[in-house]
Amino acid sequence: MKIVILSSDVKSALNNYFGININSNNKFYVLICGSKTSNKYKFWLRVLFHFIFRLSLKQKIAMFSFLTNSQILLTYKSIHSPKVIKWLKNITPEIGIHGINVIYRKELLECFKVGLLNAHLGTLPKYRGKNVVAWSIFNGDETGISTFIIDEGIDTGKRIIHSEIINTKFCNNVNDAKNILLSKVNFMYAMSIQKLSSDNIKFRENNISLGKRYYKMSNLFSNISNQYLQNRIRNN
């Protein structure tokens, strides 16, 4: 399968690539783009800075390979620009890997034969939206990751590919819990790609009527969530 990793910076994209690429039968592409307000010169300076100072030797070799094989697009233009859409349509990828903080439009989503995957740091369909790791802890629920195919809404894509409960009960605070979940994201993508490669894939429905959308948590509630985790550690 042809898989495109979407990102706003080179290092994050290459971290995804090495974490996800467990099957040599897949062909990976990388898309690094800016936003509507991106400055062309600042974008290229940032790319150059990352390449010189932030990438490991292994990552630099991988980027050189992507460049020489025309498997990367670097553009300061936004993800929905005609340039990006044309590039994706020429590739005809099966899968995209979410890594840009935008609401994706239909024209872009339709560039992927199977869909654009998002590893959501929450258990769908119960927890949609922002700060759902903190909200799960606040409500006394388990934390987890759900990988689903994105639509034009916020965590409303109908098809859940893979989901797992991740144990965070021994974390001291919400940030520690979130970091544990983030460390599992590439594994979740890899498992989802394996499932999508099989002939008998079965999706689980993301029935949003069974959950609700959460918003940014206040500092008061964040402190309560942290206190809940610390009390749980003491009680064990």
C-alpha cells in the first residue's frame, strides 16, 4: 500500500515513519506543509534548521532517500492548496497518517482510497474532542487510544480500525499519562495499517450518540485530575 505521512515538520514525520514502517511491502511518502499564513522564507529556514540540527544520521539518510526517489513534498503552502491536492492525486495513496492540526476538507480526504487515519488519545465513541485524557481521568474512566478514519468533523469518523485501553493508573499527573499514550501512537498506526491490509477487515462503528464532545479543561479541573492520580498511587 502507498501511505502518506502528513506533518508540519520533518522530524515528527520521520519519527512516525520509523515507528510505523514495520512492513516492507508498503511504500511511504512524506508531506510537509505550512498554513495559509506561513512565510515562505521562515518555512525553508525551519526545514533547514531541522535537517542540520535536529535529525539523527538515520533520519537524514531517510530524508535523502525520500528526496532522491521523489517521495516527499515540502511546501510552505497549506494542506488544502491546489499544489498539495495535485501531488496527492498523482500518488493515489491508500492511507494517510494525520499529523497536521487542521479540520480536513472533503477534497483532501477523497485523495486517499482507504482514508486518513488518526490515532485519537481517547476511547471512542465515548470521548471526543480536546483534553480527553484529562477528562477520562477526571471521570474515573480508563484511558486509551482509538485509531479511526477521519471525516470532516471532529472525531466523528464512522470507522474505528483499532482501539486499546492503555494503563495510566500509576502516573503522577495528566501530562505523564498523556506522554504514555503518545508513546503508543505509532504502534497503533502500525496495527491499524496491518488490519487494513487484510482481506477480512471489520470496522467498529464510531456511534457518536454513545459519547460526547469535550472541550478544553479548566485549571481547576486539571488539578482535580492530577490529585485523583496521586491519591490512587498512595492508595495502592
